[in-house]
Amino acid sequence: MTFCERLIKVENKPAVSNFIRNIIIEDLQSGKVDQVVTRFPPEPNGYLHIGHAKSICLNFELADEFKGKTHLRFDDTNPVKEDVEFVESIKEDVKWLGFDWEALFFASDYFEDMYKKAVLLIKKGKAYVCDLSPEEIRATRGTLTEPGTESPYRNRSVEENLDLFERMRKGEFADGQKVLRAKIDMASPNINLRDPVLYRISHASHHNTGDKWCIYPMYAYAHPLEDAFEGVTHSICTLEFEDQRPLYDWVIRECETEHQPRQYEFARLNLTNTVMSKRKLKLLVDEKVVDGWDDPRMPTISGLRRKGYTPEAIRNFVRETGVAKNYGVVDVKMLEHFIREDLKLKAPRTMAVLRPLKVVITNYPEGQVEWLDAEINPENPEMGMRQIPFSREIYIEQDDFMENPPSKYFRLFPGNEVRLKHAYFIKCNDVVKDESGNVVELHCTYDPETKSGSGFTGRKVKGTIHWVEASQAAPAEFRLYEPLILDEEEEEEGKTFLDYINPHSLEVVQGFVEPNMKDAKPQDKFQFFRHGYFNVDPKNTRDGQLVFNLIVSLKSSFELKK
């Protein structure tokens, strides 16, 4: 296929709005670029979240669509906050989402080249060593309406700056004692151009370079150079970096890089009831509000994976959100919609009782067990059938019985008859209570003529409930989740987001599942009849002890706009 034929093909491809894709098409048509090169450049100072998933999909899929390539690059310029744990988790998340990088890079691989470019800036009179403290630099930076004040060290000679910068590298100065600043314009209307810091001193061991360096480049200086060194054509980032684009272009121009990448910004992904700040997520972990970065209540990719989300669902979700310039908030129900859509044809149907109430079927033969046929997934007949045991004693949900029900209550109550899913009609005759008056057991009778699938039409019942056979049911723990954070839109003065933690974000209950689920493996997914989709927890499931995480409820009022 020729380039023009390929371009026509992608132009005709139906897609959600993506202005960056249109830019790439124009760049290819005009000959500005021969091959698209993108990159995903995380800082290894935490775990990736659902917002990063959007950037991952955008960068990898754009490059793939136009037969280009994508790099995975770690912007590891701050040794104090970075760790190998984060590096490995990021690589795992990217691969789990279904992508593989053309090449793996670290910003630290370029430290020597970056240092040489900084020396070039000094020689050109475009950078200087400054002795002001961080607080003094902030105080003299100015405001949006007032210009900044020039540093008293701004006009040091080139020779003095070269000497001081070399001594900074040799470790002769303490942390914070000196910095290297760009010499641009302290009166610029863009505060980012008011002599930003390019290098700071940090006597900290680096996860990749060890103790070789004690000066480290700032992200705003390192990032454009990394793009240039790697031949990136489209440096795609979120809108908060839009004001830094002039500095990005300044670094590329003044450092005289051979390749000149361009930066493009898009609106980041924001979700209702969801914290998307890595700093806040780290605080949740540090304060032990959650049990780690992979807690199923966290919006991290590892948390979503442990909860039971699939890479297909996440990819489809972020594609549907589109790529735009305008800020917006996406309803988290949209994300839930896509996991339902992905699992409805994949997940086996089965029954689980989360809050068990014992039922004795008094007219069923003692010691007898019969096996009933049940479809594995009625929406996907190719998945076949399963068999479930039925006997004299079963468990039903506590909520499926009321001693004194309101009108239009069609589940079990004294004298009422219901259908047991895949089994028979049963009628409640007696209620057994403990000393405190709590219902602990029901005595019912069944009608053997009403067996499911028998074609019985003699009478109808209005309620169908689920159940598990008592003697063979597998005990299980169920973890039920609600949003971790309540919406902060009405945050009161003096409060932090930790004051908006949902106290009901996790409920743990003990119940039973069908015996055929005893061999369920971590990350196996099921639809529990009337409850929702659940995932076998990979962290807490042990031999003989199943733990299920609620992925999402069965139904929602959310509808995807067409």
C-alpha cells in the first residue's frame, strides 16, 4: 500500500474527535515528518492511574496507526522521589494494556549530554549560576501582573559561571546553595520564561546512575532535550504544560539540537468521584487509607486490574473520551459501562450468596443430591452448560426474605412461593429465630412438578431468587466497593481531600459460591446473578479461601451517547 492509499484509509476511519491525529495527517501530507515518533514519558515516582492510560493509548495507537514507533521513557530527574519499584510497575502496566515500546530510555541516560548542553548555554550567555535560595527565587519571580526582579548574580561572567557550574558537578556545594538558571526575560508575561531553574544540587543516590551525579536537570529543561535526542516528532502532553511550551521551544532552539520536536497539548482525563493527583494518591497510601497502590478503590492501573477491569475495557473507554483542548469531567459511570460491555459475553454466570440465610426444604428427601443444568452464559451459548447441585438444605440471601413484607414484595415471606433460579418453586412455611429474635433459618416445601426446564405452566410466581446448595458450597469473602472519595466540589475551607473519604468505600462480607468455583484462579471474572461482576482477588485469595472483588454492578442508568 502506498503512503497516499494508507492516508486515505486512515482519513476514512470512523473515530472519536482527535485533533492531534489531524495534525499528524497534515504533517505527513506536507512532508514535515517522514515517520511518526511518539513517546510515553512517565516520572517513576508513583504508580500509573487511569489518566495515564489515556496518554499511553494516545501515543502508542497514533504511532501504530501511521506505521510509526513509540518509546517508553522514564523522566527520572528527581532521585529523591523515584524508585525501581515504580519503574517496574509502569513497565508492567504498559504491557498489560496491550502495548510494547520500540525502545526503552531513561532521562538519566542523557545526563552527560544534558550537562554539555548546559555548558553551551553558559558559553552563549544564556545561563548563569545563581546563589539565591529557592524562597528568594520565588519572591523575586514577580506575579501575573508585575515583572520579576533580576537576580544579583544574573550578570556573572561566562568564565565564572563555567567554573561554578563545574564545581557544582564536583560536589563542592550543599543542596540548595546554588542553581543554574536560564537567562531569558524577567519581565516576560509568561512566568515560565522568567529565568527558570535548569539545574539544582541534590546529594542523593539515583536509582539508575547511583552516586555519579549530585546535580540534576529540572524536568522543564530535560524533557525537550530527551525528545530531541530520541527523534520524537510529536511530543504529546496534557494542558497544564501549555504555558511551558515557549520554554520547551527555547530549550530546543538555544541548545541547538539536531532534531526539533514539537509539543502538543490535550485536555487530561478527569473522572467524577476520583482522585487523579499522584501526590494525593501517594498520601492515601502513606496514610494507610488504602492497602497499597493496587487497592481496588484506587484509580491506578494496578488497582483497576486487581479490581477486575480488563485492558480492552480501559482502551475502549479512553478512546471514547476523545482528544480535545477543552477541560471536562467524565462521569465514572462511563468507565463502568465499558467493563460491563466487555464482560457480558466473556464472564461465566454463576450464583453467589453474600449474606446467607439457611433454608431447609422439609419435603425434599434427606441425603439426596440432584444435579441441575444451567447455562454458563445465556448471551453466549457457545460457552456451554454447567451443573449445580441441589439438596434439602440451601442458602439464600437474607434480603430475599421478609417476615412482614410491604406490598409488591415478590420475594420470599411466610406463605409465599418463589422460583429458585435453575431449580424449583419453594414456599415458606415456618421461620426459625434465635434468642434475640433474629431470623436464622426458614423451613420451606418444594413442588417437584415445577422443575426448571420441565415446561411446567400450571401456575406462575412473580419472584425468582438465587441460592447455593449448602453441603457443597464453597465459602468465600466478598469485597464490595463504593467510590473512595466523595465529590470535592463543595469542599469547605480548612479541609483537605482526606476529609472527604467515603467511610463506606469498602464492605467485607462472608458468604458462599457454587462448588464448581472452588478452583477459580486469581483474576478469573464472573457475573454473580443479581449482584454484579466480580473478580478473584490476586492478592488475598489463598488455597481454600476465595476472595472476590466487586468490579461493577449489573445495571446503571448511564447511556453512552451515540
